Amino acid sequence: MSTSDTAPRASRAEAPRGERVADWFDGRLGIYANAKGLVRKVFPEHWSFMFGEIALYSFLVLILTGIYLTLFFNPSMGEVTYNGSHVPLQGVRMSEAYASTLRISFDVRGGLFIRQLHHWAALIMIAATMAHTLRHFLTGSFRKPREVNWVLGVILLVTVTLEGFVGYSLPDDLLSGTGLRIAEGVTLAIPVVGTYLTMFLFGGEFPGTEVIPRFYGIHILLIPGILAALVVLHLILVFYHKHTQFRGPGRTENNVVGEPLMPNYTAKAGGFFFLVAGVLALLAGLAQVNPVWVYGPYRPDLISQGSQPDWYMGFLEGALRAFPAWEFAIGGYTVNLGILVPAVIMPTFLITVVALYPFLEAWITGDKQEHHLLDRPRDQAVRTAFVLSLAAFYLVLFFGGANDILAERFHLSLNSITWAVRIGVFLVPALTYVVTKRICLGLQHRDRDKLTHGRETGIIKRLPHGEFVEVHEPLDQGRAYTLLSKEPPAPLPAPEPEHNGVRNPMPRREILRHRLSRWLHAGVIAPPTKAELEHPPTSRPPSPQVSAGAEYLHQHLGRDAEPPVDETPE
């Protein structure tokens, strides 16, 4: 038989059915060629990276439970007389939306469990998204080339919060109706466009007959579609830019040390999804949340005592309660500052500052390089102090939203708590900034001390001449390299008043940028030099292991070379 002849079909081994199906799809879609690099995508391991996964998996649970609830919920504000199985509300006039919520809770098999699972997933998703954003803020992962992804993340956080509020308002109970009344007042307080926005969202005067159907469409179609698009785009950019990682042996700006997507990371992620879903199911089965049958149907002339919104709206509630009732009239139009400032201007300003912070920091520092290694929060004391001062501001307003509950439980004056919140929104963030910065600087000094003198062991040794000293143990080479590889930014030089006899056209702007650069640089302590490692400024002996590696580490520019340790394979 010649080499060009083909063996008979019967003599050839036939490929398994699964392989033939895979070959069929690959021949038409090119799956193997396109996915070959994707399945080897490396993901580093760190516990803080799980916040984003928790938010994503909670979103999946929300979609599944939301589809189930959609089958039974009736988004109508038409009035009916309740004759269901919940005896205390039998014969009460209520909207069809509230009646269907009661039917889901008491008559639909597993309805209450699914309702509570949906609500807990929303609460956990918002909390995880906030923690995920805070992690990125503290570690500096928003720097080039991830500024756009950072802005997308901030938009995601705002959108998730709005989605939670809209869904929370659908049952038309007394508590959620009170929140809708506040939302209508906030919308009306917006100058010029407030009336038109109110007509668009509420369909006329509140409560009316249109608000629940309109919010229902927004909740199940508009915002979920926006969220899905934002999540997909966010993940695409994560894959495109590659994952960030903390500094350590074998980790540079040009590689990622971790485990591949297939099969390691996929198996862990799948298990973590079921763990998150299990915890949410456990909360839904054991911890009651949003018992609408306790509040009763919404009536404009009633309000429940001690009413509190879901936790993510607490800071807006506190801002509204704390701000004075100031207002003035212009051309016959009343501008209500008591609502406009705390509920519109303040959150919009904070969201804008957070979204544009990467660009602001890049402008201040003049940093145009790409960064794929994360900062430890302590290594950027000013940034960390600024972020925690924002968190302190948020928490003060959060507790201010519960001023009536705090006054009742602790037998305090409501007015005293309100004034404490008004003062605290200025005082507490300032104190938080100062204390956090000092703590971060202290931790940086401790790291320098460990590098130059080693780790304290708690063992006291008596020297021949009678002096007692503590024995220090040298750091292992990997830990020493992690501390030494920090790259402190240099402040921008002071601007020259003139150049070649020509006056600088923007001296004030450059002076401001220079001062802000020095302000950021004041929170960073440079790692010790080679001379400091070999000859520490105190009488304690230097760490022999760190001194031995100093020659290797400090002869490389930028301290970006790995010490002689085993590198974790990608």
C-alpha cells in the first residue's frame, strides 16, 4: 500500500463520542484556539480577593431567587380586601402588591424562604461590593492601567445600592412606603428637574397608582440589565489587565504567581459558590428579615415607630436627620437645603471624589507607570488615613440614622444625639485621619526595625559584663525581600518661578501640586539602605540573614529583583 493510500474505515480507531462532539464545535467556533490561553489564566491567592467573588455569587443567587418570586408577585396598587391565611390582617384593605407578598410568605410552598434568601443575598452583595471597593482603595489597585475599571466598580456599587432600594420598596408595606415617601421628597428637592423626575418615577402625586408597577419594571429589567453588562465588562477588563498581587518572592510587575483558571481555580471557585449559597440559605432559614406582615400595608397617614431602612441606606437617613431644616426662596421657588444638601449634594460629591481619586493621585504624584503589585495599607499612610476618614464619616451618619433607637435604648436625649452627630461628622473623620496615619507610620517604623535588627523573640540574655539584652531572630529571606521591595514615591520638585527668564504661567497650580505631593509622600517611610542594614544606628546587632541578602538586593536598581528563593510556578 502506498503512503498516499488511506486505511479502511473499519481498521481505524473511532474517537469517543464526546471527543467527536467537541471537534464538531471546535471546527465551527474555534473554541480550542481561543480558550487555550484563557484556561491558563493565573489567579493569585489572598483572602481579600474573595470579596468580589462573594458579591458575584450573591448576584447569581439574586437572579435565581428573583425569577422564582416573579412568578407569584403582583406589582399592582389596586386595592383588595385580604382574606389569606395570616389571620391578623384578614379583612384589611391593602394593595395587590402587599397581598401577593403575604401570599408568597404564607401560602406559597417555600415562598418565605425564597423571599428571605433574596433579601439576604441583596444585603450581602452590597456589603461585599463595599468591602471589595474598600480593598481596592486601600491597596492602590486603581492605578494605571485600571482607572477605567475602578470607575466601573464605583458605578456598580451605586447601581447595586439603587437596585436594593427599589426592590426593598416593592412590597408596599408601611416601612417601605415610608422610604418611598422620603425618596419622593428628595427627588422633589432637586432644583429645576425635580418635578419632572418625580412625574417620571412616581407617575404623579405619591402614593398614586403607578409607583409600584414602574419600580417593578426598573427592578427586574432595567437595573439588572445594567448590572449584568457592568459585571461582564468589569470581568473582561480584569482578564485583560491581568490580576494584581501583593509583593513577595517571585512576584514582579511583569508576572502573576498563583494557580491557573483550569482546573485549580475553577474547582475552588465552584466550591466557594456553594459555600456562599449555603451560608445565605442558612441565614434565610434561621434569621428573619423584613417581616412585612408586622408593619402592615402602607397608609400615607401612618408611620411605624422606630422605623429603620436597610443598612445600606442608613447613612442617608442619618444625614437627613442631622442636617438643619434650612430653606430659602428664589423667584417664588423654595430651595430646601435640609434635603438637597444631605441627600443629593453630599452623596454626589462623595461618589465623584471616590470615582476620580485615581486620576487625582496620578496628577499629584506625576506617576505614569503601570502598577500590578499592590501596596500594603500601612505603606501608604496618607491614602489609608484618607480612606478610613471617609469610612468614619459614613459610620457617623449611619449611627445618626438610628438616633431615635439609640435614645430609647440608652435613655439619652434625642437632641443630644443629633448634635453629637452634627459635631461628629467633622470631628470623628479628622481624629480618624490623624490616628490612622500615626498607626501606619508606626507599623512602617516597626518593619524597618525588623529589617535592621531582626524579630523580637522574648528571650532575655545576660552578657558577660552583666548587661541584659533581648535576643533578636533574623527574618527569613522571603519576608525580608517583601519588606525591602517597597518602592517609595518621591515628591515632585518645587516649581521654578521662571524658566530661562520666562515667568511660569501656572505657578499656583504647580505649587499646589507640589504641596499635595509632599503631603502624600509624608506618609511613606523608605526601606533601609544597604549601609543601614549592615551598620544599624543603634547598638543592637544587625540581622545576619538580612545583611547577607543586602548586597544582592541593593545592587539592583529599583529593588525589583527576586532573592535566591524558589519561585511559585504560574
